[in-house]
Amino acid sequence: MTSIDQIIEDFAFLDDWEDRYRYVIELGKALPDLPEDKRTAENKVNGCASQVWLVSHTQEGTDPLMTFEGDSDAHIVRGLVAIVLAAYSGKRASEIAATDVIEIFNRIGLVENLSTQRANGLRSMVKRIRNEAAHAAA
């Protein structure tokens, strides 16, 4: 999986929205498929226009390491899922709870080019991950 730092760096080289859009789709294509048995109502992210599934894995202990799997039935959204997972997966719960990926999306100029529905779905996904991390860190 591409690191969030690499993604930010790559976006710095892409000048127009079409190139950025294509790159987001490429990131989505590189995301491993989520197995059918994990595409459950429980794993579905509410507030997304497209179908989005998110699975959290939390290690034991205080401030546990967390990893995530995700998928979507829409190409661009799948790319957004890939970026969110690159930012959060493999981090400690306290770090996840304290990090707002929406800031990264703003910095690379993605939010302004998303439809309202996609932006709201993105916020729903980030909120869910951060809430789970806050709960795990408590």
C-alpha cells in the first residue's frame, strides 16, 4: 500500500483535477478487495452515497496499534478509502484519534473537488475511524 506521505508528494506533482482524479482511481484499483463475508451491514459506513465498508482490527493493550480494511462499489470512492487507510492504518489509537485526515484532503486540494455527497461520506468514514480509535485508546 502507498504511504500517505508518498500520496501527498504525488499530488504535489499533479496540476489539474483530471490527473488527480485518475490518480485517486489508480489508488483505489491498488486497494485489496474486501472479502464478501466482510461486506456486512455492521461494516457498512453510514452517510456515504456509495456503498463503503470498513473493518477495524485493534491489537491488545493500552494505546493499541490499529489496522483497517475497506472497500467501495464506486471507483473514486474506493480511491478515497485507499487514501484514508494509508493515513490511519498501522498507527496507534491515540494518534488516529488526534489526526483529522480531512486536513490532508484539504491540503492536497481534494475536498474542494468532491461532490457534497462524497465529501460527507468521506467525513463519515473519518469520523467512524477516529471514534473507534478514541474508544480503543480510552
